[in-house]
Amino acid sequence: MARHLADRVKPDFDGYIDVDYESWSPSWNLTSESYRNASRALARTQLPAGASKATIETKTVTDYNAAGLAFMEMTLRHVQAYAPRAHVGFYGRPTAPYYHYNATLLHAINEALLPMYNASSVLMPSIYLPYRSGVDTSFANIETYVRDHLAQAADVNSMLVARGEAPKQVVPYAWYRYHDGGPSGLIPLNANDTQLEFAFPVHADDGVTGIIIWGAEDASNLTAIDEVRGWFTRNAATFRGDGVATPPQPSPQADTAHGSAVPLRLTTPPFIDPTVPPPPFTACSL
């Protein structure tokens, strides 16, 4: 870890450092089955022969959660000690499944991971959109998805404050394309979803202080680069704050690039103050 940090970050870096673990989670309830099975195999070697399935499972879950939390805390503290001026957090945490989930269970998971969140200096939930509104699903579902992910960060901060700790910055990850795991994967966002992804979060009363725009384009793919340039040009008003100071009308808004027409109905209309200058775009990803 020290070598990777030295290769990528200067010790005086004062932007965002995102540590990205995506194939596993420190919470048993959110991690993949491959990690669960490997953990069960380990627990069997540490118990007397003939231990019951229930005994193995109890030890597995307890040990996994304890080790996962300790590893994540250690990671954060090491990175923060190396770059004390930086804002350090984990990509996609806290998280929530798409649309339907057990809110009580997620709250318990957040509570169990509070030492990890307290060791971080920023929360970085991911709000990449998996579906295109009006085509793959309804706009209401997309809005619920974004709200639920932001609500997890608000839940973490509420618990930290209740314990006398300072709340953390909330800086969600956003992408100008639909997530490549969905049916509209890699298509640029339509006009309605763009406002939901980039304008709504910073005015949703969930403590969002900014948004990290992620994106990766092949430098040799001039068509893709022109497509992205065109998307930013079409949506320049959203990023300047023009035209979103008043509640949007529920009339259909056509996405001229992709032919979809979706009514824009935000429960809380986005508002961007054009007099507030944008933050410096400094970030670092590990």
C-alpha cells in the first residue's frame, strides 16, 4: 500500500483520494458468495473436527465482519497518515441495492461499519444510473434509486453526530453514461436523468458537498470523444446552474441525441445557485 501511494499521490495532496474495493465488502451481508465460501473454509480449519454447520457459520460471519472492518479502518488510517491534507474515503460506500431493500438491515450494516466511516473524511456513494428513464424503467424508479443511495450517507452522518462525532463530507460518484451493466449501458444520459444525476444531489438536503464526475474514454476513439463533448455542450446549462432555479415543468423533455421523451418530475426540484463558484476539480483514485 505504501508503494502504491508513493507511485500515485504526493504527501501534500489536498484533493480526494478514493480507495476502491469493489469485488468484496467488509459486511458479510453485502459481500460476494465467493468470499463467503472461502471464509467458511477458513473457519472449518480453526474449529474442532465435527463442528456443526451452525457453529461454523457463526464463527465465519463474526470473524469476517471483524476482519473486514479492521482491514478497512487500517487502510483509511494509513492513507490519511500518508496524505493528511487529503479527503480519504471508499468508492461506493455507503451503498444500497437497486430500488428494493431492507432498510432496517442496511441501517444495522451502517451502524456496524461506523468505525470505518468515522476513520474516513468523506463518504462516496455511487449514483451511476443503471437504467434509462422512460425506456428501461420509470423516472420515479430512477429518482428512488438516487434518493436511497444518498439517504444511506445521511444515515451514517446522523449516527456519527448522535455519537458526538463530526459528520463527513458527502461526495457521490456520477457518470455521464448509463452503467454498462444495464440495457442502455454506455449511452450518454438523457436530459432528465442528467439533471437527476448532477443537479439534484447537491440540493437534496442530504449533506452533499459536491459530485465527482467519473469517466473514461479511449483516446483513439474519436467518435466516443465527440459524443461526450456533445453531451457536455448540450447540458452546459445544468453545470452552469442556468435554467434549473425554478421547478421543472412536467411536460416531456426530448433527448435529441437518443430520441427519448420523458416527463421530468422531481419531488424536490433541483436548484443551483449560479453565484457560487464551482469547487476545484482535484481528485485522485487508487
